[in-house]
Amino acid sequence: MTASELVQIQTVSAKPAPKPHWLRTKAPMGEQYHELKKLARGLNLHTVCESAQCPNIGECWNHHTATFMLLGDVCTRRCGFCAVPKGRPGPIDFDEPRRVAEAVARLRLKFAVVTSVNRDDDNIGGARVFAETIREIRRLQPDCSVEVLIPDFQGREDCLQMVLDAKPDILNHNTETVPRLYRVARSGARYERTLNLLSRAKELSPGTITKTGIMVGLGEDMEELLQVCRDLAARKVDILTIGQYLAPSRNHLPIKRMYPPEDFAFLKQEALKMGFRHVESGPLVRSSYHAHEQAESSKKTP
């Protein structure tokens, strides 16, 4: 066979499969969106909405709800699903609570969600920043409700108590996935530690609304998900969010399954039967999605 007879094969990169229609969102825009983004830059603040590449960023910001990320933008853990940068963080910035509260006040936010990276290098310092942020927001914007989405503080109850003493409207700690997948998905976390944190929060502060979130699509099955819901209901968790996992990049855990809307409807129906006061379940649901509505709904007597 001569060289001229050889068949030339041109390699073409495979196009990614299109997203299902229920996973498509509009590009973020609007006056409130651009104002918040500009203000966050000016005050040297981080938002998890951007760091975690949340698909609902435009909708939430335009509804005067934002999620601020405390303690820098570098996490000490290496969870396989998360887009937040990992590594060795810098020193804790104890002026951050004042700047977050200033942003909340200047934007006249009605509902602020405050979360953080994990700071396993200084759990007490991290808890102190959470508590001071709650107090500063109360001082500068008294009519703004505050939800805190906290790390597990490696199981330290003194850190949990410090945050509860500042009286957040909602205390959130995400469960994320089923216990079988914790080792691969949640580096440094423990399923029983998560359950214990949510349980102790209710015991230490019975009037505080508690909340948690689960991702689906990492390789779990429906019975595992339902068992997690039962475990959380037994800890008297008030609010549950369930959303589809979307891999931030090829370097993160792959999506094992895309759940259709009817599966989310089923999970919501079953979870409500278990006693949760509010369940937000859908493909694009994230922990702080419709947070202000969740807060109002959970205050009602079931």
C-alpha cells in the first residue's frame, strides 16, 4: 500500500452532551446583580455564589438574597465535588464580619446567607468570625434575616455553641451525600459527625431553625437517599434541600446520573411525610436557593 492510499483520519473532540432542558438557566444580569458584584470586589469579599459556580446566581442576587463566603477563598479540605480552591489558607481576617455587614446594609438585603470554607487549622477562629458576622449584620441591618451555613468544626461543640449564641435565624450544615460515598466525596467529613451536629444544634438551641442539603447524582440509589432523609428527620431538622450534582470541571467527581424532575418531586413528597417543615427539591436547587421563602415556610406550624 502506497502512502497515497492510506486513509487519513481526522480526530475531532467529542462535543459534550447537551444539558436537559430542566437544567438550563438564564445568564445573570440585572441592576442588583451588577451592584452586588461591584460592591463585593470593592470590600474584598467572596461570595460562594461565584466560587461554587452556582447556576442560580442571577435569580438570587436580583431577589436581594446573597451568600457571602467567610474565612477567605481557599479551603483546607479537598471534597471531590466542590469548585472552591483548595490549599493552605492565609490568616483569618477578623475584620471580615464588619465588611460583610456593610455590604448587607448598603445593598439593603432582606436575607443574607453566610457560609465559609473549612478552616481546620483554626476552628475556634472560624466560629468566632461566624458569630461576629451575625452580630454585625444585626447591628447595621436589623431587619435582615441571617442564615449561616457552617462547617462541621471537626465536631467541636464549643464552636457550635459560639455560633448559636449569636442567634442566627437558620443554622445550616450540609449532609451532601449518602454515607457510603463520604470517603470519596467529602474529604475530612464524617456522616455521623454531621448528624450529631444537627442533633446537638436542636438540643442546645431548640428555637433555632435547622437545615441541611443533599446532592444527587454521585452514584447513590433511591433507598440510600430515603434513609438519609429518615436519619435527618429523626434529628428534627426543619428544612431540607435536594439538588442535582453538576461537576464543576473534568477534575471533579463525574456525574453518575441526571435525575429527572419527577424523581425530585418523589423525594420531596416522601421527605414531607417524614416531618420536615419545608423541602426544596429540584434539579437546580442549591443550599441557599429560595432561602428567604424556606425561612418563612418553616416558621409555620406544620
